[in-house]
Amino acid sequence: GAVVSQHPSWVICKSGTSVKIECRSLDFQATTMFWYRQFPKQSLMLMATSNEGSKATYEQGVEKDKFLINHASLTLSTLTVTSAHPEDSSFYICSAKIPGQGYSPLHFGNGTRLTVT
Amino acid sequence: GNSVTQMEGPVTLSEEAFLTINCTYTATGYPSLFWYVQYPGEGLQLLLKATKADDKGSNKGFEATYRKETTSFHLEKGSVQVSDSAVYFCALSVDSSASKIIFGSGTRLSIRP
């Protein structure tokens, strides 16, 4: 079945550095992917919609210069957290839909836990 | 705005017990409603959905009915198993293709043998 893979599953970085998280659709092509962020004991919050070959669409309140999204191919979207700070520590999850299937469910990656020290 | 409120966990039950996880929503328009489940070490996956009022979604023995009058979509199962231990998320979508999903905070369920 369809699988979405995220890498890395966890990462620790120092404050001020940048971290890249990859989201891959393994057996289908995804023109659109979604990035979510989850704080402990809170909801998954949609951060942005990643569109293959065009700019990402960010949700209100999400800093586009802070969270850079690149969807350069039909199977890969990347989220780069730039100049990371401890408050960026969170669980980041991506998802994708198989295109052309109308009301098909989203497929989610296993998430990436980012810890900024 | 659109939001989902669900029962705080963790919830711990014995095997074969009856399960209810409450979920209520606020939405503009006519949302579709979902329950997603995340088993340990795995990604979120769709458990069931309902797209209009009075629809009942069901899967793996779980059921939830779309109640517009009470803006609720409570998840129920008559007899839980240890393998049902997971985190359950209630969610809604107001776009026609259900691409943008708004999630509740999740409820961790643990089943004792």
C-alpha cells in the first residue's frame, strides 16, 4: 500500500543551526504534501501545504522564512527549520494524498522529533 | 473558526470493556468528520469517517455517528482488545477533497490484558 516516509525520525541540533526534514512518497507520486507540527499533549497543527514545482502555502502565523519548504519532485518534500531555537523543538509530521483519487485518505509519515538545545 | 475538542487521556481499560472517546467540533459550513489512529511506532492512519449528518462510520469494530444537533462524533467500541492500544485523533475537514485536516489533541488508550 501507499507509504509516506520521513527522515530522520529524530534529530538533536544546537541553537542557531538549520535542520532539514525529508518527506517521501514511496510508491506513489504526490503533487501536494502537508506539513504538521505537534506540541506535547496538543493537536497536530497544519503548518503549510507543499506544492510540487511551486511555492508552498503557509497557514496563518507560520513564518515562511523560518520554515522553508521545497517540493522539488513528485516524491519528495523537504522542511528546513532555519536558525533553530529551543522553542522550535516539536514533533513534525508530513502527509500526502494519492492524486486523482478524490476523497482518498491522507497518508502520514511517522514524524520527526526535533530537539533544539 | 474550525476546531475539534476531544476527551483528554490517557484512558486505561481492561480487555473486553466498552470504549467511548468523546469528540465535539466547531465548524463553519458542513464538515466531514474523521477518526485517525496512531499505533505505537507507526504513522497516523484513517480509522473511519462520516461525511454528512447522521452518517455512521465504522471499521475494525469501532463506530462513530455524525451528530449535527450536538456537534459530536464520539468513538465507540463494544469490546476492546489489547491491540487497540494507540492514540486516537478526532478530526474534521471543511474542504471538499478533505486535504486540510484539523485535528483534536489526541487520546491515548491503553488496554490491560
